[in-house]
Amino acid sequence: MAKGCAIYHNHARDSAELPKRINMIQAKIIGSGDIVMRINTIRNICFTICILCILASLLLGVAMIWDWVQDSDFIHKSFMTLGALFVASLLTLSVAKKLGVGGD
């Protein structure tokens, strides 16, 4: 077999084995019920943070529309903080889902 073909053959074999290796690693990580419970707790906390950020942003936005609060740097920083918390929680939720931990 030519040298180039051997390299391609090894690469194809390694690529075929990669999903199996990932599944084995996930089984080792998620195999313990304690770890699954922790990840589900993290998912619940992150989901709650996302909902609270949405509600707080909605209330703050409505308050600004109706002039209940004055436009200031504090309001802009509040919106940016809520956005950062929301994105961080959303990314954490997506990583937990990617790991395959599901209560649903």
C-alpha cells in the first residue's frame, strides 16, 4: 500500500472510531447518578436564571417606555448585565444538553 493511502486509511479508521470513543467518555462521565443529579440541578438553576433575566428585562423595558425610571447609565448597565447573565445561562444549558443529560 502506498504511503499516502496508508495515512488516509488510518485517518478514516480513526474518524470512524471517534463517535464510539465519545460515547464511552460520556458513559463514564454521566454513568454516575450523582453527576447526573448535579448536571440536572445546574440545568434547572440556569433555566431559572434565563427566565428571571427575561422577566427583569421586560419590566425594566416597560418602566423605561412609560417613564417610570429615567434613562441613565445605571439602566444601560442593568440591561447589559441581564444580557450577559442570560447568555451565560443559555450557553450552560446548551452544553448540558450537548452532553446528553436529559430529564425530558
